[in-house]
Amino acid sequence: MIIICSFIKFVKFNIIKQMDVRNELKYIMGKEAVTLTKMAQLMTEKTGRKYTVNTLSGKLLRQSITLSETCDLLETIGYHIEFVKD
């Protein structure tokens, strides 16, 4: 598995207009049968920072999730982000 995110810290994930990160993450989590409650537990274990359903949900609703948090979230369920030049 390739993880490109390790060098990026606290960079705001700018939302591309055609891609709704909240819906994409919820789709992937649903596909993997991972609830927000389970994701909050996994993120707390992985990062050592306290994550709750409310904090994760709020970040997704406000679109304030960072790129490093997105990478951590995806990594916990076996996914990664890849940047590909057109």
C-alpha cells in the first residue's frame, strides 16, 4: 500500500467543486461497514488525539477536515489518497 500523506501535516484539504469529500468518505465507510463511532475509536487509537462522533461529523459538515486527518482516516480502513498528474 502506498501512503503519500505522511509528509503533509495540518494542510487544509481544499474541496474540489466536483468532489464532495463528506459524501465520498461516508460512501467508503459504508462500503467497509465502518460507522462514525467505530471510526472515532480507530482515529483516537491511531493518532492519540481524542476523536468523537461529533468532532468527526462536524469536521465533515464544515469541510474543515485536514488532509493529514483524511489520510489517517482512510489509512485506518485500508485506503489511500494518490495525486496523479493529468
